[in-house]
Amino acid sequence: MKLYYRPGACSMAVHVLLEDLGLDYEAIAVSDEVLASEDYKKTNPRNQVPSLATDDGLLTESVAIMLYLADKHGGSLTPARGTWEHAQMMMMLMFMASQEHPAFSIHMRPFRWSDDEAAHPGIAARAEQNWHACMTRTNGWAEGREWLVGDKMTLADVLAWVHARWGLRCTPKTPDGYPALWAIAKKVDAHPAVKRVMEQEGIKPLL
């Protein structure tokens, strides 16, 4: 398998799962030049990461890739299908992928949503408001809990860890604005598979 990733991007969650499962894979860091190229469209039509090349074919979208890997290879990061814990994990993953992630993306890159430069500050500001509304919900799930779902780390915690890191670029930053989420993120940071991924991607541990 080949994972196409960007350091610190949502592809980090897929990278963690590959490491945790102990699978044989190649991690390929995609440069700015390659990401924007026409040739990379063969790997990801939207010029994004992650993409995972498998014997079954090519997959995009981080949540879809993680569920494919978990269904195919098992592992400890996914509750059994049909359980309440699995349903909760899916709810959180879908929420983070469909609402939290877009809000952050629009905040950081308003130029993708309007060619009018004068509109960019307003778009970014509104997107940041949406980001904080989403983070408030995720932090609420974390309050009073050791992990987001059940009694152990799941894929929901891994993706929340990625987003908690992104929140260091917003105001208020994750540690101050969302302490329950930050506490879980720091625990994810200490996981052996996560440590290996951070080392590979050149990502610094959380303070």
C-alpha cells in the first residue's frame, strides 16, 4: 500500500492507523508542487490528501480510508460494528469530517471560496466562528471522559487529536478554549503508533 500524505494534515489519522495495525505500507509526502500538479489528479482528483493506493484500488477521504482498513484488518482502534460505541465513533468521525474540517479549511483559505479579496476577511471570520462552534461540541463529548468513546482510544480520538493540533492556529487556542479535548489529545500524543508517525512526519509532540 502507498499512503500519500501532508505532514500535520488529516492524512495523519490514516497514518496512525496504518502504524497501529502494523501493516506493510509506503508513506509518500506530497510536496506543494506535486499536490498542485495535473499528474497528481490521477491519485486524487481534488489535489488533496490523503490518498491510499491498495491492491483493491485507490481510496480518498480520511474517514473512508480508516474504515476500510479497520474492516479489513481489525485492530484495537475501532469498536465492533453494531455496538453503541461504534455508532458513537461514527457520529463523531462524520461530524469532524463534514463540519469541523471544512470550517477550519475555509478559515485558513478563504480564497478558495471567493475571488473577491475584499470578501476574504469576512469569510475567514465567519468560518472561525463555525470552527469554534464545532470544537465546543467535540469538547463537550470529551468532558468527564478518559476517551471520546468507551474506555479506550478509538479512531474518533485520533481524528480529534489532529483537529486539536489545528486549533493551535485559532483564537482561542485548543488548550485554553477546549481543555477536555486537549487532555485527550495529549494522551493520544503519547501512543506508540502516534509517536512513530510524528517522527516520520516531522511533527513535534504537544507541550
